[in-house]
Amino acid sequence: MPKDDTNLAEKEVDLFSLYAEDPERADQLVFGRVANADRRGFLKGAGLATMGAMLGASIPFHRNMPSGFIPEALATTPGVVAGKDGLSVLNDRPVNAETPPHLLDDAVTPTSRHFVRNNGIPPEEINPDTWELIIDGLVDNPMKLRIADLKSKFEVVTRQLVIECGGNGRVYFDPPAKGNQWTLGAVACAEWTGVRLGDVLKAAGIKNNVIYTAHEGADTHLSGKEGKLAISRGVPLNKALDPNNLIAFGMNGGPIHPMNGAPLRLVVPGWPGSCSQKWLRRVWLRDKVHDGPKMTGKAYRVPGYPVAPGTKVPKKDFKIIQAMPVKSLITTPQTGLKLTKGERALEVRGQAWAGDNTVAAVDISIDFGATWTRANLKNPANPYAWQQFSQTVRFPQAGYYEVWARATDDAGRMQPFAIAWNPKGYLNNSMHRVSVVVT
Ligand SMILES: Nc1nc2c(c(=O)[nH]1)N[C@H]1C(S)=C(S)[C@@H](COP(=O)(O)O)O[C@H]1N2
Ligand SMILES: [Mo]
């Protein structure tokens, strides 16, 4: 049995607190080398690209940086990831950054606003022209494909697809759950271009005994151990063959952002974001449930039955998360809005999505859920795109209000008021609330 990787989250600590506690160890972690190693060597380690990404620039004189050195820009403005705009950085090693809800108002999330969830250290140097994807395991014809091969051998499609981290909303769990303390913004709907995963697997010839996929990326484990994967997940074959899954090489009409998996990634919409392997190197087919890092133990699993907050659940009762639940996000107004000058009417807007399902309705309340008004709801641009909703609400008098949104999917499932607590803090789809003060 592979080791349970679920306590890895504990190692995902903030860079600055680590430097304060133990600069030598921090340096080793950040730069991937021991602090007193060859000076020219240690800054070439895996952490430099991450450092550069955090700073928004490479560091020409990085060799002059003393060990334990914290760049001023990181010390004063920790909220920066190159090519990202307005994201909140939750963790810088590995980089994890989410998008404030009011920046998710677009039907298609701009690349600069797509959240980042890294479990390890992204690859340093990527060359899209020579990048190779291996398809092997239980297939008739193992394949090695460059991106040019994917483009010439398979139909290229463009789709708007939601990726949501399984741990989105974890911060609201009480008792708290370990791991990145995502609030609301570990979700996005970008427009991805690529080929269908199913087409590529079929071309390789799927053997009769295949039941599961296994995905591997080119990022490295936080420990820096050679050949140790940060994360390797898979999906049941029937999900893998869904024509909406892409092996993507394009994002919003341009290249994939380096932190979102350039030059090649999976997009398996509707299921936890962890199924959408970034920096994709290999997909192999198996005759058993995949057991890669973060596939086993309690990772991306919830108890198979509802439990009261704080319940200790035996490991054997945990089930792999499949489809994500119905959810909505209010993107306008931004919480804390003050309406002045006697304004009483306000347009509320947002996004709604529902795992493998579609959203049938979104309702809005301004009176703490006593009454609800149906919002206008758009159809998805394509399956697995999120759906925009809007409604104008009118506040009867001056005072403090909360606008609540509640989506219902086409199977009749509705977002709950309270969080369905689970030990690892996954699948929080409780209703989003924003505050509005009318003066
Ligand atoms: N290779 C690799 N793929 C990965 C991850 C990772 O750490 N390494 N993180 C996964 C998780 S947990 C999520 S939620 C999504 C996030 O995709 P994004 O960073 O593009 O938003 O990528 C998934 N794919
Ligand atoms: Mo995730």
C-alpha cells in the first residue's frame, strides 16, 4: 500500500513563518538545496522559478543572494504571482492563490484570474515543441505524442469548463480542517482548447480489463526526492471517456499560464480539480483503482455517510469524491457594498455550476432566506460551463442586508444553509452571502 499522503498539507506552511522559525530549513525548502551547499548550485534548485513567479520577474543577480535572504518585494507584498492579477495568495510553497469573488464576474475567467492550486514544485523549463505525452499501461498501442501530433491526429475543440478545487470553502469548516484555507475563489471557468481525452485513449486501444486512468505531471514533490510525484490521480474509465474532458494546450485563446499547467494539462470538469492533472506527461490505464499520491487514504475522500462536525471517521469508511455538488457565487456586488444617495435597487449577478449536472434555478434572498426571488439564469455555453445569473433586488429601507444566492440542479438538489462537515473539509457548497448597507 502506498503511504497515506494526507498529512502533506501540514508541510504546506507559509514561507515567511518558516523563515522566521528556521531560516536554514526554509532556505533548503525554498531553494531545494541545503543552505551551505555550493552557492552557484543551490539557487538553481526548483524554488527559483517559484520565487520568480511570486516576484513577477526573474532574479538576474540571484547568485548574490545570501542564504536565508527574503526579497523585499516578497516581505512587503506577498500577494503576487506573475501573470495573475488580484489573486489572494494563501501559501507560497507550493503556490496556492485564489480569486476574490468579484473578480469572477466574467462568463469566461481571464487567465490572469484563474486560481492556482499546486501540490508540489512546478517544472522549471518547459518547451512546448518537444513536450511529450505518454499514453501507456493497459493499451494495445502505447503512444508518445508531441503537442503537434495531438493537433494533427485528433479533432481540436474549444470549450468553457469549470475547474473547482475539492477543498474550496474549507476555511468555513468548524472544527477546522487542515490544508489550504480556501474561501470562495478556488474555482474558475476558462475557455480551454485541446483534444478529447477519450479520442486519444481510444486511439491507443483500451484493453478490456481497464477500469481506471492514472495521471502524471512534471511537477516535483515538495521533498525534492527524485521521481517522487506530488500528486497523481485518476478517474473511472467511463468518466475518462466523457467527450467533455480535454487534453488542453490552449487557455483563453492563448498559451496555458505556467502555474495552470503549461504546456499541456488535463481538464476533467465537474469533478474535483485534482483530477485535472497539470504539466501532463503521462496517462496510463489500469485494471484497478489508481493508487498514486493523493488518491489513497483520506485525500479527496469524504465519509460514505453524513457525520456530525468533529466526528472521527475510520479510514475504511471514506469514499473517493466524484462529481462536485451544485454551487453558486455572487460576483456582484462585492461584499461590504454601501449604497448611498438614496439608491434602493441593485443588480445582483453571479455564476452557478453543478458538477456533472446543469443548474436548473438560482434564487436570491435579501431577508435571510425568509423569501426568495428567482433569478434570470443563462444556459451554459456548453456542457460543464458555468451559468450566469442576474436579478435586480430592491431594498425596502435603509439598513444592513445580506444578499444570499441558492442554486438548484436539474436533479432537484439544492445548496444547503449549513456546511455538511467532513474531516478533510471538502465539498463545501453552502450558500454564498454578501453584505450590503443601505444608507
Ligand atoms: N501536476 C499537477 N496537477 C495538478 C495539481 C498539482 O499540484 N500538480 N493540482 C491539482 C488540483 S488539487 C487542482 S484543484 C487543480 C487546480 O488547477 P489550477 O491550478 O489550474 O487552477 O489542478 C490539479 N492538477
Ligand atoms: Mo484541488
